[in-house]
Amino acid sequence: MSYKHLTIFERESVLKLQARGHSIRSIAYRLKRSPSTISREIRRCKGNYSPNEAENDYRKQRAKCHKPLLLDQCEELCELVAKLILDSHWSPQQIANRLTHENYFCVSYTTIYRHIKRHNLNRPYHSHGDTGIKRRLRHRGRIRHPKGERRHEEAKVDYISIHERPKFIDQRKRIGDWEIDTVIGRTGHSILLTVVDRLSRLTFIKKVAQKDSQEINKGLVELLGAIPKEFVHSITPNHGTEFLHLDEISERLGVTVYWPDPYSPEQRGTNENTNGLIREYFPKRTDIDNYTEQDVEHCQKQLNQRPRKVLNYETPYEVFFDKPLHLV
């Protein structure tokens, strides 16, 4: 059975129950603790029992339990590691193995990574949000997973693989099979929700306050809910966390959700290509908060009235609504 240390709330309860005249066994019974645990806790304090003093003493003793970090014990080594990363662009693995090769010091690259994550090799951070030396690593501190071993959060809707999607959808035989994605500007700001029909390439775009499943679902209901039901049959999202709660959409709109393979944008090529066109109006790293609803509608209108070679130079609007336009 695993042991859990007393919390500050339990220590305050010990003081209250002790003041009411409860015995050690009575206190232990009420806190669902061993009597010996309560007994040691009370004896540890000199004089009258104080929860704050007991908590402070616990934290001091707890801090002494951890083994000092190797790079904290050797400041010269820590400085050398930081210099090789910042000035010579060596990786922690190259540094660790080269130090061993030259019989200079034995330190593992996992130790270096751990110190970078926890203490930034004792280098100061210069601003709020500064990630320090981690940012100077080749992979920017991102975790790398062996091929085929990465795990994804499961979608909160029946998982139907894209490989089970009917052939007539793959062959673009009908209108109403949609691919959905998001176009991101600055992190933490508004995003664009994009919905594209596979056959006609008709595109709907909506500005959404944040990259959140609840906001995304609300936007999808507004976009797809405004289309006649006979033109909404299926949707194919990507594996972003914002699309993991599509059960509401599936039930409300009566659509089937087909999931592509992870990291396979080519299975959603229509949407990926459309997002590239949208980037002509909303370049990368721009703040989408600065664009109005009229800007979004203007982009949507231009895309839907642009002749496409793949449509024999008809526009998405004409193919979807079967209605010719006079554009020139």
C-alpha cells in the first residue's frame, strides 16, 4: 500500500480535534490514518502542536531528501554544457559522448536534458514566456516519438477509419462530403474554422474565438446547420484536439465522421489545398483578431467564385448550386 504524507488540511484537523479532547486513536479514526502516524506528527513538534510549524518542518526535511543535481554540483561543467549548446550548437547527446570520449567528465545526455527542463542550465530567463536554452536545441525541446509508437487522445465519437469510407466518397461522386480544419494565426488568439466540400470545393469559413472543441462545435453547427440536410452527409476532420468531441455534431446533424490516419494530410488534400489559398488572405503569424467578419466573408466569396481547373474552370459556387454566374 502506498503511503501519503499528511496535508496541511489534515494537520489543521489534528489541531482542532486535539483541542476538543479527542485521543490519538480517535483523531486517526476520523482522518482514516494510522494512530502511529498521528502520534509521530504530534511528537515531532516541540511544545504545543502547530500545523504551520509542522508543515514548514515537513517541507524543509522533504527538500533534503532529494539527491543534488550533478550539474548543480559542478558549476564549471554546467557552464561548459551551456556554452557548447549556445555557441557551438551541439546537442546534449553530442556533448555527453564527447566529454566521455575526451575523458573530461561522465554525464548522461538525459541529465543535461533534465537540467535544461528544470533549471535552464542555471541561465536566467529574459522575459515572460521565454523558454530559455530549450529554444536553442535543434528540436526546440519538443518530444520525439519513435515511428509508429506515438499515442493520440481518442476521439469522443465512434471511430470510423477513413479506410472504411465508401468508394463513391473517395471518388467525389456526390455533394455533401465535407473536410474540416482550422487556420491558425497567433497562438492563443482567434482562429478560422474551414469547411470544404470534396466534390464542388465550396468553402465556408468562420472566425472562432479560440481553438477549443466547444467553440469549434458551435461554429460547425452554424456553418453546416445552415446547409440543406441533403447536402450534409459526412465530415472528415484531422486529429487536432479541437475535433475530438464531434459526438454533438454527429447527433445533431446526422453526419458520419471518418477519421484519417494520424499525420496524413494527403488524405484530406482538398482541405489542405484550400487552407493554402486562404493563407493568401490571412498570412501565417498574423493576428486573426485584427480581421473583421467582413474580411472573412470577402475571402470566402472570392474562393467560391474563383474558376478552378479541376472543375473545368467552373467555380465552386456554380458546381454546388448548379447555377451559372457571369463573372467577367
